Amino acid sequence: PDFAVGHHGNGHAAPDLVDPLPVGRRAVAVGQGAGVHHQLVRTRADGYRPPAYWERIDEIRRGVAIPVVANGEIWSVADALRCREVSGCHTLMLGRGMVADPGLARAIRAVSGEESFGAAVDWHGLIPLLQDYWQLLCGHVEPRHRAGRLKQWLNFLRREFPQAQAAWGAIRTVNDPAAIDHWIGQLPASENCIPLEA
């Protein structure tokens, strides 16, 4: 094809460990242009728990003639650099690490000398993103599920941003979309989050 077709291999459906190389070779045989072999050796019992087995991605990369993109448990710049070293893949796919730190890709590229993206994303920069995300939820998600989605993102953000802990604490028990709408509209771009008024 004239474009790259990706394969997102995921071993969660496999009850036992599988050999990833035949899967990679099958992808090449059907004309796939690129491969994302994400945690291919994790089993159903492993779920999303570490480790990511980046060394198995290297087996695939060395055994196929298409670009392979590494993924899995990349939560920091150090994780990204280690994944590149172990997997032999320069190109990475970021998942939950990017949800927890929306500036992670910028930081990885900056430390790799690939591009200068300016300052990392800080809490001040996240406030408008949180507000935009809430508006998207209000337009596309049933009211009873909106609060949970926002709390889920704030829960991830707590890994990197202490202010997210305060925000999560403020709405942890709140499910009323109108109350959250008011609260999120009042979020200051400052070091402290205001509590939700009862």
C-alpha cells in the first residue's frame, strides 16, 4: 500500500505467553507497513501490570523487515530512553504515560535533541485542557458517566502533578455534572485548586 498500516499486537487475549516473532512475520506477509508490538508477551493474567518485556520487541524488530514501534510502561523520559535501548526501536508509542503527563512526548524529544518544544506542560497549561476535556465530555458522554471520566484523568495526573491531587480530592465524591461544570469553570491557573462548594 501507499501508506503504513499498523498492527497493535496485544497479548491480553492470550491465556499463555506467545512467541511474538511469528505474529510479526504474519503482519509482514499480509503487507503491513509498520508494526506496533505493544506488550505482545503479556498474558491475560498479566493485564496492564509491569513489566513491558521490551526485549521481546527487539526480537520482533530484528526478525522482520518493517519498522517496529515500541510501547508499554513508558511513564517517564528515563523509561523512554530505556525502552529505546532495550527494544532497539527509536520510535515509541505512548499510552497511559502520556495521559498521566501530557508533556511527556515533548520531554522525550527535547532530551533526545530531536526538536525544541519549549517549556514542559505544567499545571497552568493543563487547566485549559481539563476545561476543554470537560466540554467534550458534556457534548459526547451521558451525564451519569461524565464525572467518572474527568476523575479518571485527574487520577492519572496525580502521578505528576500535586495540584491534580487537590482537584481530584475536590470532586472525588461529586457526580452532578452541573456542580462539576461550575467547579471546573472556576479552576484557577494557580498552585492551589479551589474546593468544590457544597
